[in-house]
Amino acid sequence: ARYFRLAADQGFAQAQSQIGVCYALGQGIAQDDEEAARYNRLAADQGDATGQCNYAMACLHGLGVPQGHEEGARYHRLAA
């Protein structure tokens, strides 16, 4: 998770979505839904389909962000 975080903090979208997964699952780093959503949103806003899908699911289920079906649907459409 350390190297994903370093790359994510430099703005690499794929690393952002990967560290988001690490935070969501607690793999190699403490589980944190808010950080997972934050990193997935960063990746999603750069056009990363994995980040878009992961952020959509966070929105739909209220994981680390306020639950919002419209926001979740919007990011799912972007990922498609």
C-alpha cells in the first residue's frame, strides 16, 4: 500500500483507485471508508473507470460519503 499511496499522492489515477481499494478493504493499511472514497473520487475525476465504479458504489451505499443515489448513478454512467 505504501507505494500506491506515494504514486496516488503524486496524482496517478490508477494508483489512486488502487489505494482506494486498499483503504476500503484494509489491505496493508488501516481500513478507512472516508479515505477510500476520497482516493476513488480523485481517480474518478481523472477518468479512471475503476475509480468511477468504486466511487459510485461508495455513494450508493454511503461508505465514507453521504449516501446519494443520483451521484452514484452519475459515476456509474461515467464508468460505462
